[in-house]
Amino acid sequence: MIFLYPARLVILSQPKTGTTALDHALSPRASIAVNNPPSLKHMPYHKFMAYVAPWLQAQTGLERSEYEVVSVMREPIDWLGSWYRYRTREKLKEASNKKRRGNYTGNVTFDAFVQEVLKPKGERATYAGLGSPYGVALKTDGGIGCDHIFPYEDLSGLYEMIEERSKRPVDLKLMNVSPEGDMTLTDETRERLKTAWQFAFDLHGSLTRDGKIEPRFRAAGDADTGEDSVVTD
């Protein structure tokens, strides 16, 4: 999470969307920069509103309407693929911690990984314990709370917003890049995922360069809020 006071901008960090690199690039100029622990770095909107927004108002006098909160979203299959490939790292396979070892995906196909993700929460393998590709943007009622969600595939609008408001360029370096891997899905698995994650696919498909969010996605109860969006390794 990054708060740029002069720019009146908060950037929430959605896992696997390149925001780690953005956090590191902006941290030196940020009023608040939270990189650890993951539960704070990837704080969702509803927790931001409950805990951070009141504190910001007390410290700066800024009401919520006086700054914007934004996040980034990646195409759902690509987002899952990034998690799958990231968890094929050998250091997970050799980890001393049993839970971390359970996150290893190097011994399953991407199709099997997605099938595990689609199982009920209590039946999933450890490695399939993920949140959603839009989790940090959610309000408590299941609607989208962020003012803008920028598509991972075209972040030029986000960079322009930051540069115009801060009067400084954004200089990024690649970080946390996932290894290469086979992301083949059967037609059956792909269709099951699109059905189960319809909200995610519809939301991502609606995103534009300027990050504007269609009003229908702000409605209460439409999104899946049953998962914690904060996962590590």
C-alpha cells in the first residue's frame, strides 16, 4: 500500500499485478509505504476504510472524498498462471516449513492447479489457497470500493495519473517475476473457471486504460468475498 499525499492518491497492492515494483519505485516519495508484512502490504479496501482512512483524516484532515484509492487487476487466467508458475520455485519444494512446502506446484499441471482452485475452500490442496484477482478492491458488502482499477495489461493510465499528480516520472524495475511454465487448460476446465469466476472475467473485460469502473460492479453482494486476498509464496 502506498499513500502519495501531494498526489492525493492511495495505491492498494493486489498480489501478482506488478505492484511490488511500483511500491519500490514510489516508496522514496510516499508519505506512507507499507511493504511488509503481507497482510498490510496487500491490505484490501474494506480494511483500509476501517483502519487507515480514519487515521489519515485525523492526521491530515483529508476526508475520503478528497483523495482517490486505486488498484490493478490482471486477466484471471493469467493471474492464476502467475501464481502457479511462481509456486514452482525449487525453494518452496525444499522449504523447511511444511505449509510453504505445500504451496509447491512443480509437481502438478496448470490444469490440475485450476481444478483445485475451483474446489470448495475446505477441500483444496494447500497450493490452491488463493484469493481473487480483484480482492484488494472490495468493500465489506462485496462490491468494488476502489475509485479506479487499472488493467495490468495496460498500466499507462495509472502511470500518467501518478506522474501528472506528483509532477515526477515513474521509474520501474521488474521484480518478483514468475518462472516460465506451461499454462495449458482443457476447454472443460476453462469453461468451469469462467462460470465460477464470472464476476472476475466480467470486471476485467470492462476495464479501460483510465481505470474507470462501471456502476454495476459496485453493487453489494456481487463479488465472491469468501477468500482472503492476501497470500504469500
